[in-house]
Amino acid sequence: MRRTTVLDLPPGAALVLYTDGLVERRTELIDTGIERLATAVRSEPAEALCDHIMTSTAPEHPDDDIALLVIRRASPAAGS
């Protein structure tokens, strides 16, 4: 069965999609990896945020494939 979910992403918000290879480590609880990822998310353009997340959370020699997608909704232009 196929399901559809609609999310209202407010201006300036980011949606971060990732695979388990980014947050799972053999030597720690997955909650630790998810917390590390959540801490790495900050307010910057999507491409820069992807770079920051990968450099601050991905292991140097990952045991698993990693995929990361960041979508940031643009904020309205100042003064509009």
C-alpha cells in the first residue's frame, strides 16, 4: 500500500534525508549517531550544509554506503 504525507516546510527550514551509513557505528548506539547529526545541522545554504554534515559526522573510512540529501526552503526576500 502506498502512502503520501504532506509536510509544510516553513521558509528557511531544512529537510535532511540520509541513509543509515551516516549515523550507524558498530561501537555505539544509533541514538548517538542521530544526535551527532542533529547537532551538525545549522542554518546555511543546502550545499554548504551537506558539506558540513559530511565533514563533521561521516567516518573517514565508512563501513557502509552513505547518501545525504538536504532540501532548504528559501526564505522570502527581505522587504517583500
